[in-house]
Amino acid sequence: MSLFDLRLSELHNRLTTKQLSVAELVDASLSRIAETDVKIGAFLTLNEENARKAASELDAELASGGEKGLLFGIPAGIKDNIVTEGLRTTCGSKFLENYDPIYDATVMKKLRAAQSITVGKLNMDEFAMGGSNENSAYHPVRNPWALDRVPGGSSGGSAAAVAARQAYFTLGSDTGGSIRQPAAYCGVVGLKPTYGLVSRFGLVAFASSLDQIGPITKNVEDSAYVLQAIAGHDERDSTSANVDIPDYLSALTGDVKGLKIGVPREYMGKGIDPQVKERVLEALKVFESMGAHWEEISLPHTDYAVATYYLLASSEASSNLARFDGVRYGVRASNPDNLLDMYRRSRSEGFGPEVKRRIMLGTYALSSGYYDAYYKKAQQVRTLIKRDFDQAFEKYDLIIGPTAPTPAFKIGEQVGDPLTMYLNDICTIPVSLAGVPAISIPCGTADGLPVGLQIIGKHFDEATVLRAAHAFESQTGFHNLRPALS
Amino acid sequence: MSISIKDVEHVANLARLELSDADKEQFAGQLNAILKYAEKLNELHTDEIEPTSHVLPIVNVMRDDAVKPSLTAEKALLNAPEEEDGQFKVPAVLE
């Protein structure tokens, strides 16, 4: 059994009882990256020297005894839109090619407090805009299950790194599906917490009313472990919720008897690959066999979610990305004629086509004369979509469906057609608009490619989501399937 | 409603982007397709519906107006493309 097969709790046990040194564990991660990342392309920046130094410090600390952090000595990869002091943070953009953050995101402070070690920064679609990782300004990420296919996005590097066993867990961010969809495509576990559960301080903003950081892991127990370390109120993020954080690990009882599950017919209808639908129906049978009940429900405004999302997210992005002006950080065009020329040329040289497209869409939707027709209208439809979930959760504990309509598609297949690309997110976007938590877990394969099952819960009820996901994976073992990548 | 090249130029100016002629053509086509798709929202009657800007019931988060340590000027300037006398330097705004 390789170290990468061990759960975080088992690694914690081995490390703290000195059966394994932190240096060995970090070395295993760095060696695996050196061996495999030429093929995968998951990492944009490595933190090798600092990671090794931190490892030897933790090994020295073991000699002195005392309480050890929850993630003591565990090597992690971090999506490159989470700022890391002294470690280059590019957001997958040329605009920030040489950006060296002067502070740590709150999640990084929390990971440090839990004594995790950052091995590097992970590739992503530029500014988290995309669902295939093809919008990275550096290089695409390849799916470890099939190197000619996309890993999904925008947290494509974060999902591929876990699937390729390069890091023991990673952090991603999810605005419309950017943790869950790549987790599904790469056959790993991706959790988008309730909006506000995890601080966004230090997450480079894309769409502030939707963005949320979450863990990508090999299994559900690890997901609960990492969530425990990063959740909680932060006075530096005024949209972070001041709620009590439960003990997520103790929620993993394996018992789902009597759970009421709603299955939206809109998530199982047109556009859903027949094999994906089949895997979801099989998963529902597993839940039935464990004593849960499911029935078909309707979330009637599902069909409006993608349009709503692209108007709202692009509008927020056009405003958030106004800060990239070449004044305080990032690229500045050479020899500008004047200030305006500097703004225009710096932004035009620094941003890629998808980022420009969304800034244009958002600027248009917010511009004088169109605000009510597009932005306000979309906010009103968002209310209707949120009500669909509120009503369903009056009767059901969980909502279950596919994470994505199809398995991973081929690199280059959808590049010229932004609208088709956007429709890959049809099952994840409504959840983001409602702000509720959801996890994607492996539920088998279709033609050898992983399929993700999406389990959606009530606001701040991550415990029930994790409990159901954990019971399912314990029963089926689909999370043990792995790519042949040697 | 259809977006013309002139509209694209107007929006690009608002967004402080400089686009090539080929970009303008492409964006006009793609934005038209996306906005046409978005027209389906008009199937829904929403006059009485409150807009949702944010899903959590949090408003006006206040804190004490207390002085705390903040970034030093030196640190704030670490990523500056150009600086002079401890300040960010930009091209002249007025001639």
C-alpha cells in the first residue's frame, strides 16, 4: 500500500507516532509531482524549498511532544487564486505572472494553524472563468484518467493533482461548479460549502456573491477533515457567517436510515448522458438499500439558472476585475501615452479572451439603460431559483442528482463555443445561486471515465451532506478506483 | 435587441479594454448569442419578486472604529510596476 492510499486520519496517526516522518511524506508528494506533472500540468508554482524546510521543522517539533494540528505535516496543493504570502499567485493569468502576495488568505492562516504544508500552487482557468482549464494562460491541465481529455474547471489543477496522487488534499474555489465539476471529471471528492461558511478573505474575487473555497480530497472523511480546519467566521470577510461549526467527523456515522431524498427531474432529463443517468439511478438504489427514501421532485426554475448565472457572475466580475489597472501590481503596458492608455493596454495585454468576454458581458449588463433588463431581472430570477430549493428542503433532507451532464470531454472539443461550454454547469449552477452546500463524489464510470454524484443539502447542513456521501462511499468503494497513470 | 460593433466599442471603452477589429467582430457575435439565450428570462413574470443580491440574511456588518496595525507603505509597494518617493507612480493625468 502506498502512502497515497492512506486517509488523512491514518497519516496523522502515523506521523504523530513517528512511524513516518513529515520529511518522507513531503518528499513522496514532491517526487510524485516531479514524476507525473510533465504529463498532467496541474502545478503552476512549486514551493519545494519551503515545504522541505517546514517538514524538517515539524519533525523537530515532534521530539518536543504537545498537541499537534489536525493536518499536521500533510502536504497540500492550493488553487492559484488563493493568495499565499511570499509564494507567487497568478490566478492562471498573465496579468499576475509576477505577483508576489504580501499577505496570506484566511484559509492559508488556518491551514498553517492546522500545520499543513503547502507544496505548490495549482493551475486553473484564468480568474476561475471556465470549466475545462483550457483558459489557463500558462498551459492546459490534462485529465489523469485520459490525457486527451479536460480535467474540468475552473479548479482543474486542484482536482487533477488529487486524482494523480500528487498532493494529499487540495483547495479549490467554486463560483458556479468549479470545485464539483472537476472533482466529477477526475473521480475525486469535491465539496462546495454553504456560501459564507469559509472565509473569502484572500480569495481573488470573481463573483463575490457566489465564490466559495472548499476542499478536494480522495474520500469523504478527508473532506470532513479539511473542512473542519478551514470553516469558521472571519471578521475580515463581512459576508462570512457567524455560525457554530459542528464536529464534521462525528457526523460520519454510516447511518442514512429514514433520510428523505429528492431527485429533481430537471437534472435527469434532456442533455444528460444516458450512462450518467444510469449511474445516478444505481446510486439511488444503494441509498434505498441502506434505508433512505427517494422520490422525484421538481425544481421548476432550473432551466433559467445558466442564463441567470452568466449575467450575475459576469456583472460582478466586470466590477471586481476593474482593480487590475496596472497601477499597484500586475502587468503594466510599456511606454503608455497617458493614464487611460495605460489602463486599456495593460488590461488588454494581461487578460485572455474568456476574461475579456465576461468583462464585456458584465459591463454591458450593468450599463445605463440595460441594468433593469439584465442585471435586476437576473437577481429576481435568482430569488425564484432559491425558492425552489427552500420549498424542496421543507420536505426533503437532501437533493441528489448528477454533478455534470457528461463525463470529461476532449481537449479542444468545445473551445469555439462559449455557450455549449456554459451548459456543462447546468446541474451545479442552481446550487451556487441558492448558496446551499453540495458535494461531488465518485459513483462509477462511463466508458472508463469517472462519473460524479452530486449531493446537495440545506444551508449550513454540511454534516448531513457528508454523512450521506460517506455512507455511500463506504458501501460502494467507488472512491478507490484510480486512473492507470503510472 | 442586437449588439453592433459600435455597441462593442462603447462597452470596451467603459471596461477599459482595447480590442482589435477581429476581436470586435467575434465579441459582437458571441455576446449576441449569449444575450439571445438570456432572453429566456423574459418568459418569467418577476415584477413582484424581490431581487436577491446575496443569499444570507446579513446586512450592515459593523465593527468598532479602532486603530489597528495595517500594511506598511514599503510592503504595499512591493508589487508596484513603478514607484517614486514611497508612492505608486503613474503617467501624467493632466497635460
